[in-house]
Amino acid sequence: MTKHLPVALFALSLLAAPASAQDVQAGPLKIGHPWSRATPNGAKVAGGYLSVTNTGSEPDTLIGGSFDEAGKVEVHQMSMEGGVMKMAPVEGGLVIKPGETVTLKPGGYHLMFMDLKQQLKKGEIVKGTLSFAKAGAVPVSFTVEGIAAKEPGQGAMKMDHGSMEHGDGHKH
Ligand SMILES: [Cu+2]
């Protein structure tokens, strides 16, 4: 992959991304419905969710991103360990193989928005970027769903990500 191609695509995706959250194409990558969840007052972290489909012939890696309302963004994985939910940064980033769709969702892979600047409220749209090893920085807009949303636009989940113990998982 040459250097100038991602730049051209970056410009294209800027044109193709209006203020509302929607699917974004970045070269061979298709980004589906970026969303986040409303946070309780005073919360310092929130999760970011979306899907990435790789329609190309080479793997790419989601290594991080940015979120206008957060000081820092990490790629995290949540898993069960001895009956306890744990989360930790994904070492080296999240690889999306050719032909695969990787979904970041509550209870699994997610973006962790850290050092939140303010409370996220349902219905807000917050701009950010996704950083890929090859596709580069891809601008996206995250729709803030309800505090108990399990997937974009509907549902509720038993466990509230926002109130979970985030402390230990974030020590490096
Ligand atoms: Cu996390």
C-alpha cells in the first residue's frame, strides 16, 4: 500500500461523513454505525462500539483513535475470568483480517474513552477518529445511545458497563 492512497481516502471519507453518525468507507474498510452510551454524571470512562469489515486483501489493525469528549482512547477487550468481568488493552491493536467483520460491542472488544471531559447524553453525536495501521486516521461520528443500550438504537443489557470496575483494568 502506497503512502498517498490513505490520504486520498481520508479526504474522501471527510466528504462522505456528514454530521450524523453513519457508515463510513475508508479504503477497503467499512465502518458500521459507531456509537457510545450515555454516562452517569461524574463518570470518567465510556465505551465506543462499531463494526469494521475488511473488504480488502490485506489485514489492517485498529490501534486506537480519538474522541472529542475524551482525553484518551484505548482499544480494549472484555472477558470473563473466574466469573469476574475484566478488561484490558488489546496488545498491538485489533487485527481485522481480509473478508472479516470485527464487531466492537458491550461485553467484548470496545474502544475505551478515558478522561471524559463531560457527561455523555443520549442523542448527542460526538466526533472522533479511528486509527488504523494501514488506513490511517478515519473520521467517524459516534451516536450516544441510552445508558443501558446493548446495541445501537435499542435494547438494554443486564450489566452496566459504565458502573463497572474500571480501575484495575486501566493500570499499566
Ligand atoms: Cu474498557
